[in-house]
Amino acid sequence: MSTPYWGPDFDALAAFDPDIAGVVTDELDRLRSGLQLIASENFTSPAVLAALGSTLSNKYAEGYPGRRYYGGCEVVDRAEEIGIARAKELFGAEHANLQPHSGANANLAVYGAFMQPGDTFLAMALPHGGHLTHGAKVSFSGKWFNAVPYGVAEKTEHIDYDQVRDLAREHRPKMIICGGSAIPRLIDFPVFREIADEVGAVLMVDAAHFIGLVAGKAIPSPVPYADVVTFTTHKVLRGPRGGAIVCKAEHAKAIDKAAFPMMQGGPLMHAVAAKAVNFKECLTPEYQAYTRQVVANAQALTEGLATEGLRPVAGGTDTHLALLDLQETGVTGVDAETRCGAAGIVLNKNAIPFDPQPASVASGIRVGSPAVTTQGMTESDMKSIASLIGTAIRDVDGSRTAEVAAGVRELVGAHPAYPEPGRTS
Ligand code: DSN
């Protein structure tokens, strides 16, 4: 390297802006001192953080490699080319676009590529595990399109494929979407492909939650079945915050034109470079082992929570997350979230299918294993976490908060997030 590295200088930040430096250190403390069980979060690596905190943040690069609307893009072009090649290799995809700033933006681009305002699409209802951008009335997806929701069967709590087929035949949607933010079980992509083909719809898989498990080969891939797959890069995948799209070659032009210039302007080249670093990490055997452990941990945590009297929705999990029905405990989701939070266990309340409570209260919680697995925790730690959660949610008066917090400290002490330099475990 002929040019010396010029990267983040925390001492300079602390000297210039102690307020924001304090936020940065306090957040690191928060991450290190609690159990992070939000299913959509993870701890990204120092290599990814270095790319994010680089001077690539300065560059305007509207367009695509070799076809930009600004001069001086010859260096950042390399980051995007490397990232695209790695994404195609990692997912066995014919085309990749790394420019979406987020999962919502990736979805917006796909809707723009295949639909006109007012067109109909089919997607999983948000209260059954879907996503805000899959047709919720408060989102662009529900305001600008005719979103027809499908859900899970009441008895099994698995996706009701008969309902999907019936609705597709009735509404003849332009697109069918599968995927969501609270689906613990595997999705049957071949069945969705069959239904989409029968009605002539585009099949979009929003794989944001589970794409990391696909990258690690821990679960089956939607890529061979879908016309287009959108995802975020910061969940199990463990990269920077951001979005991406992979698709069949026949849709490449439409997707690229929809990501830019239809829905976004300049890409965030530091984030694109960080995505490339992350894909390189995901191509390693170590990452594959990590994803297998993520699933094993989620299953151990779910079993442990079941013995604490929390009912696993859909009977368990095949992925990184579980949804627990708290109704038998008499505790609401919001109270469970607060009580766990007081002891340093960070998780979220979540609606369960056919929830009698409003979403702001909810009858369930969602837990995920990506972050604690990155810390090196295994199945026996999950049993301990389940027991701590069971104690915390039944702790009506807070009398056992200190005891649970001590248990949390013990676990994170043995498996620190972002260990101090020199510490190996
Ligand atoms: N908000 C994310 C989640 O927590 O699942 C999805 O966008």
C-alpha cells in the first residue's frame, strides 16, 4: 500500500466532541454488559467497521461501476465490483445489486421494478410474521399498492399454503412475496414458485432475516426458486447496516434501474465496501460453523423457554429466532420486555398470530440467537438464558431483578462482546 491508512481516530473524536464520543462508548458498554437477543441484530467485525469508517464515505458515485455520473470513481468502482462478484459467488446468484441503503429500500426498488401504483401483490400479514413493507397500511407498500395479506393456519401456525394458492387464484397478483420478520420455521420456496407460476406472478423472497443462514448453508436457499431476493446485510449475515438484492439475469436491468435512479441517488460507497468485506467473511468455513451454531442455539433457547412455560409459536424453530406465546404466564409482551430489560436482557415484545392484544402490548416476545452466538455462547448458555428470562418475566415486583442481572453479568463476563484487545475469548 503506497498511501498510509487514514481511519477512525477515537481520541480525536473524544477531544473534539465528548458528547458524541460518550454516546459511542456508552453504546459499547451497553452491548457488552447485556444479553442482546433482538433477532435482527448482531455484532459486526472490526474489518467491516474499518471499511464503514473509511474515506470511501466521501465519494459520490451515482450509477454503476464503469457507468457513473461523477468523475473519480475508478477506485470505489473496485469495491462495488468485488462486492458484486462475492455476492454472486456466496448466493449462487446471476446478478447482484449492493446499493440499497436498507431492506425497506431494497423492497421499494423491487416494487418499482415490477409494479405500477395500484397493482396487487400478495404478502404475509404483519401480525402473522410479515414485514412493515409488505403492505402495512402505514407504509408506502400499503398506501401505493393493493396488498392482499395471507397468514398462518390457526392450528399449525405454519404458513397456510392453501390460502396463498386460493388468494393468488382470486386476485391474480403481479407479485407474490414470502419472508418476514417473525417466521421461525423454514419457508417452502418450491411451493411458492409453483403458485407464482400458476398465476404468472413474480416471486420475491424477502430473506432479510434468514439470508445469513443461507450464506452459511445452514438452511435451504431461496435463490434457485425466486425471481428476486431482497435482504439486509446486518442480521445473521453480520455485515454493515444496509440492503441488497440478488436476482435472475433476466431481471438485472429492471432491478438496477429501479435501485438507481428510480428510488435512490448516490450509493453509500463505504457501506458497499463493508458489504464486500462481510461477503468475504461469509465465504469461510468458520462462518458456516457459526450459522449452524446460531440454529442450534435458537433451538436450545426455545426448548429452555418452553420448560419455563412459554409456548413456542409453530412448535419451535428451524432458524435463528423464536416467537413465544406468553398467554399461559399471564404476562404481556410489553411487560416481559420491560422486566427482562431491567435485568440487562434485551429482547422485543411481538404480536403472535391471532393475537388478542394490540401490537403495542402484544401477547408474545421474539428472541434471536445471532449476537450471543457471535459472543461464543453455546447450548448450555442458552439453557441459562432461558431460565433467567423465565425468572425475569414472572418477577412482578422487581424483587429478583438483581439476581437475574447477576446471572447476565456472569454469562457476558465469560463471553464478552467486542473483547478488550489481547483477550481471545
Ligand atoms: N425491524 C426488523 C426486525 O427487527 O425484524 C426488520 O426490518
